[in-house]
Amino acid sequence: MKPIRSLMFVPGHKASWIAKIPTFGADAIVLDLEDSVPHALKEKARSTVAAAIPDLAGGKSKLFVRTNRGHHSYDVDDLRAVVQPGLNGIFVSKAEDPTDIELLHRLISEIEQKKGMAIGSTRLVVPIETAGASQFAFEIASHPRLDHLIAVSARGADLERNLGFTWTAEGTETLYHRSRAVIASRAAKKPFPIGGMWQDVHDAEGLRRQAKFNKQLGFTGEIVLHPAQVVVVNEIYSPSAEEIDHYRGLIAAFAEAEKKGDGAVMYRGEHIDIAHAVTAREFLELWDLA
């Protein structure tokens, strides 16, 4: 499995937008049946999305659907319509704890079985949107059906309302929330956590600053809302020429040191040893650059 650098939302009732998905360049698409769809258009969106999945399947972008959730359970009609061959997974709405994930797993398993699909083939992407979910981040991330944990930090969204913080562009108020999600994700052996999102689609520099900081924290991708954001995010979360040069040179320097019987060496002014060489090899292997 590779990182998802850019995870782009597309409203499920916008057929004209859905038709353009192959041109967006995002690593993954979330066809949204929830918040971005007016209530009166929910059924239309469900039909539109279900019909679009076969045509979009197998493209360059992984394909997920965010289904609706009521007060007590997930929308089974949504799930029955969209869980089908060609769909990579479900973007989970407002999970609170591991029991929510297990319930969704069982609902999807029943649908997969009835449709002749492999049980577990429909994966889960889970955003941490509440205080409760944040408390259970590791347990949620540990579910075998889950591939990616997401730490959302958008202005005015569910998390801000639930936690009561005041959003800032610097993001210090959500630093613990984001770091907690990264640690939980990696501890659960789900190495590609996703951050986001930057809602001002005209502020590319703000997005760039946020994505760079999220990458420093350990995230490997970002939620985006517009094709213009895809370009920025894909660039930031891709290996730079400087990183590639640094890691290749490090591996070569350490290999030369080992030939001389040394377990450590100075490389470009820094002390390096086997741990640094392992980091360098894993980085290059991840991007097929070894």
C-alpha cells in the first residue's frame, strides 16, 4: 500500500464534477453523500454515485464514498448502493469509538457476502472528528478493515464545535489532536495517516504552510477540496530532489564505512549509523527509488 497524498472530496449530486474526476490528479477521491449534498438531493446523489463507480474503478485515483449516518446507525441504503466491486472503501462519518467501526464492518461484510465480494475488500478511511474518537484513536486505527486514520482540523467544522477550541491558521490549538492521531495510526501499524483540511481554496500559501507542517508531524497526505489544491499537496508530500539526493548519498556513505569496519561515520557534517541507513532505505523503497 502506498500513501494517499491528496484525498479530494466531490459532491455526489454533481454529475458534471464526477465526470471530470480523471482530470483532477488526486491520489484518491471521496464521492460525498453526506454534508455537501442538500437533503432533498440525497437519493439522487446515491443513484449518481452508485452508477459512477464502475466507470471510475481502476483509474489513477482510489475511490471512496462518504455515506450518511443517522442518530443511531449508518445509512444502510447508502451502503447497499455503493459497496460494490470497484469501490476501494468507505469514508466513515462521525465515528465515536471502536464499536461504531465494528458495526460498520459487520454491515459492510453482509453486503459484500451477498454481492459475492471478498469479506474485507471494502476498506475504511476514518476521520477523527470528536473528542470521543480522539480518545479512542488507537483502538479505531487498530481495526483490521481500516487503512487510513485522518486528523481533521478545519475551521468551524465538527471538531471545533465538539472540542470548543478557537481555530487559528497556525494550528497550535489542534497540535495535540493531530500528533495523537499520527502516533495512534503508526502504533496500529497503519503508517499513512492523513491530515487536513485547508478550506480557503484561493489561499495556496496557507495550504502550503499547513501541509508542510503536517508533513513534519508525520502525516503522509492531506484532504483537499479543489483541483488547484491537488497540485500543491501532491508536490509537498512527494519526495523532493534534495531528499532523494540526501538519502542516496547517506546510504552510499554508510556502505563505504561498513567496508572499512566502521558502524558510524560523519556524513555532510552529521553523525550517522545503521538507524539512519535503515530510514534512508525505507524512504527510497516506499517511492520505488531504491
